[in-house]
Amino acid sequence: MPAAAPSAANDPHTQLRRLYTSLLEEQHRFDEFKQLLTLYPAVDCEEESLEAREVRARLNARINEWLSGQFDGLSPAQVALWRSIVVEERINVAVSAWKETN
Amino acid sequence: MSGIDSLYAGFVSSLPEKLRPVAADLPRQLQLSATPSRAWGTVLGQPLALEAPRLVAPAFPRHEPEKVRTAVFAHALSVIEACGRDRVAERQLRASEELAKVLHALRRARDGMLDSVWPGAVELAVAADRATEEAIKEEHALLRRLSAVSFEDYRRISLAKLAVGFPAAVALARSAGASETQVEATQRALVGVALGLKFEDDAGDWEDDWRRGGGAWAVSLARRRLEAVKGQSADERPTEPDLVRRRVHRMRVLYLMLRAARHQYRTAWRYARAVGAEPLALFSEQRLRHLDGLLPLEARHAGYVVRALKLGAWASEVLT
């Protein structure tokens, strides 16, 4: 039996769009998002540290609240990319990784 | 390499050897983005910033292609030179003897080109230089002191600061036999677009401007509006970033700046259509449509324009 297609709300692309809209609409969310990303260690290693995992869990929990519980969570690679965009303000990061992970 | 970049490379090679490294590095020095680039189109963003005469040329059927090319390059040199002066005033660029000589050479090269487009253009350009110089000084003095500024003063100073952006297009129009009415309409269209772009930029980038320490128009405009609300002088000058941002948002200054930009684009569109400058009319119309979408969002979610810019590159890659 073929796997069921994800519902519109569960589609990763839709989830990212909703996160994006949520950040645009509320300054306090954008600030908190940035603050949590700042706490995420910017180290380039294969394995996510315990500290990093905790920060990512907090971030995902907050996003989940903002999106009323309809968010699967950001992966370590995605958080690292968000960090480079929002915290380090690097605009030419390799966003292709996003597309691959979604 | 774009036309402007190759022409600029020619300008650099015409300079005395010891000035060439400074001139060649100017694109990288003048840009504010973190991405190093030596392409002027990347550094200065909008095509209008570098190519205004090309956008108005179709309005004048008698224009000569060579004069359009010369006017475009003269315009670009003028904009680059003014941008250099602005960055020095903002202390983002270190003043040096070599830099001063490069800026002087830019003006001289521009004047030679303008003179070949239309005799009399140099006089316009020199007057515009003076207006821009004064406006840069006034702007930096006001913003650095965090002075309260009205929208009328903001428009007046911005227009004076942009003065160097008009003589080359006017010279081209005159050389192509434009009537006084056509010249007037052309200039009004260019003023509209230039002000619109400046208001938009000042709204979207205000947090970056503020962080660099030289003040920001949004903050000074908010202070003036706060005074109007309180009916007294706002002596306190908050420097704590969140407080400043809250004030800017509460006073709806970004919305008002974008609305002012929309008004300018509308004016530009009207005059560009009247004179037959279709590329300029099209550009104005595109900016109008963009702001028609953005204004309601900024009205509902203060600071939307800033956050949209911060996430814009990501969104255009990932969400499209």
C-alpha cells in the first residue's frame, strides 16, 4: 500500500511558510527566535552536542506553540542555517540544504 | 561585467598609478552588505541608482545612443562620488588623501562627460554637488544628535541629498531637444522614484543604520511624532535598542515612511507616463504594486518591513 501523502498542514514546506509568516507578524517571536538561535552553538561538527540539542528542543517547542502544535521541528542542519541567516546575517548561505531536507 | 563596471574599469586605469588601488576597491568599500563584491550593480542595488538616464531616454526619440551611454556613465560616476562622500561623513569609510583625490577625479571625469552631452550640464551638476554636500552634513548632524524631525524636513533633506541623481538625465533630455515641460516632467518622475526608493530603504534598513551609531531617520521621525502626541518636547533620548524599536513601532513611523514612498512612486508614475518614459513608468508601477501589498501588513504588524528584509533572501530561495 502506498504511503499516504502528507496533509496540507503537515507538509514541511507549508510548515516552513507558516513559521516564516509567524516570524514576520510578531516582533517578539522574531526576537525570541533570534535569541534561541544565538544560544545554538555555531560549531561545525557531525554530532550535535547535548547543549545544542537542548536549545533546539526549546526552539522547536516554542515554534510548536506559535504554530498551534503543527510543526514537526527543525533539524540540526536547519537550525544551523537559520542561525547563519538570522544571527550572523549571512544572506548567501547554502540554502539548497533546506530543499534537500524538506 | 556590466557596462558600468567595464566603463568604471576604464576610469580606474586612467588614474595615476598610486590612486588605482583605492579606486578599484571603492565598490567593496562603499557597500554595506557582508558579501564582498566589486560589481556596482550589486553594491548600489537598484538599476535606477546607476542608470537613470537610460530609463528616461525612450521619452526622447531624437536621443543619440552615444549620448545616452555617456549620460549613463556620468550619472553613475556622480552617484558613486556622492555615495563615497556620504560614507566618509558617516565614518564608514576612512577619509584619506588618496580617497579625496579619487572622488575629485570622479567629479572631473563626470563633468567632462556631461559637457559633451549638453553644455550647461556641468553647471547643474556643480550646483547639485553643493546641495548634496549640504544635505549630507545636515542629515548626519540631525541624526547623530537624535533630533526630532518632521516628515517635511525629512523630504526636503532627502531631496537635496539626491540632487546629484538628476543632472545627467536632464542633460540627456535637453540634448535630445526636450521642451521645458518635458524636462520638468522628467525631473519630477526621477525625483519621485528616487525619493520613493530612499524612503523605502530608510524604513527597511533603519535598525542597521541605528546599530552603526549614526542615528536613523525612523528614530528621529518617531521622536517628532511622540512630541506631537505628548504635546511637549521629548527630552529623553532612549538608546536601549528594544525601547527605541518599540517607540518606532508605536509611532507607526515605518508605515508612514512606506506610505510616503508609495505617494512618490505614484507621482513618478504619472509624470513618467505623461512624458513617455515607459521604463521609468513601469518601474514606478512595480514599486507601487509592491507597496500595495506591504502597507497593510506593516499597518497590522509593525516592523514587518524590517523582518521581511532580514528573511527575504531565505524566503526567496526556500519558499518559492
